[in-house]
Amino acid sequence: MTNGDEQLEQRLGYKFRNPALLQRALTHSSAIPELRLAQGEHGSDEPPQDNERLEFLGDAVLDLLASEYLLATFPEWTEGQLSKSRARIVNAQALESAARRLNLGEHLRLGRSEEKTAGREKPTLLADAFEAVVAAIFLDSGLASAREMLRTTLLESALVEGGDRIGDGDKKSALQEFLQGRGRPPAEYRLAGESGPDHQKTFRIEVWANGECMAVAEGSTKKEAEQRAARTALERMEQIEAKH
């Protein structure tokens, strides 16, 4: 195991009994031909494997443990609320963000083609690698270890970073209901600008109601920015109404 892998274990809060599982979780399919070639030169018997099967397993483990976490954290929620929140917690963007916090990109084993096209920064590769690492931990020592790793690297962060988003549901729908209940037309969302590289853009959204810009917010996706803008607009409108 390299020093880099040991650093990753520290960030994961987990030490592998079988380090080969971690290596496999970090191996993209593009690296396999070159790894096989290098293996032939060294006469190794164990064929290299990519992380796709681990990714498949990790997806199932994630769904299970995210469901368990939400059931325990929000005992009053309906099945619909739980399903929507689980989808937001374990979607590709959330997994990519978790992978970036762990600096997974710098540990990936990629082929030359992916290296040339900035594979270490690709959202899909990062999200897939995160799922594969979850599966590797599960296979290495079971659900309890996977549960603890997910709690510290993904689940708690989802509640802290998007506490209102996860805990309070859909703010765009709440704003729509507020306006509709007062006989007003629905809110309009306008893209006010975007910045940053393609793989890490920031979107700026304005929400307009009653012919007035009620709030402006930014997010890493348009949907995220819209939700944040809707939350701010709803809070502002509720405060204005309370004063009257």
C-alpha cells in the first residue's frame, strides 16, 4: 500500500484488512489494458480488475444505509418524504461532492486516455469511485464499517450543507403553494449568470414574484440555486406578510 492510500484511509476513517479491495475500487476500466501489460512483465497471476462490479454493489449498500439513516433521523416522515430525501442524498452530484472532499480523484488509477481528458475531475468517475469504495469497505468488514464511513463522509454532510434542502423538502413547491394560496401567479426563475470551469460551474438564479426580484442565490446546479433562491424568497415573503 502506498503512502497515498494510507492518507486516503485516514480521510475515510477506515483501515483496510485487504488493501487490494481499495486498489480495485480506485481502478477505472481504462487502466486495465496497461495494468495487464505491466502485470505480464512482472509475471503476476492475479488479473487486474476494474471497479465496475464494486460500483454496482456500492449503489445497493448506499441505498440501504441512507434509508436506515433517514428513518432514524426523521421518525415522523412519510414514505414519500423519505424517498425524495434519499434520492437527493445519494444522487450523482452528492456522491461526486463526497468524493471531492475525500480527494478521491488523486488516487484513481486511470488509463492514458482518461488522464489526457482530465478523468480525475470527471463527476461520473468520481461518483462511481465513491460507490466502489463503499462496497470495498462493506466487503472488507461488513455493514457496520460501511455505515460509519458513510455517516462521516456523506450523510452528516448532506444534512449540514443542505439542512433545509433535506430536512424541509422542496422549497420551490412551498413557494408555489404560498403564492397560489394568495391568488398570485407562480414564481419565475431566471438564470442571472454562471461561472467556473465546465466540471465545476456555479449558477446564479433570480426568483421573481409579483413583478419583483424577491431573491438571488447560487448553486453548483441550476436546481440547487433555484431551491436556495426559493427558500430565501419564501422567508422574505412570510416576513413581509407577518408585518401586515
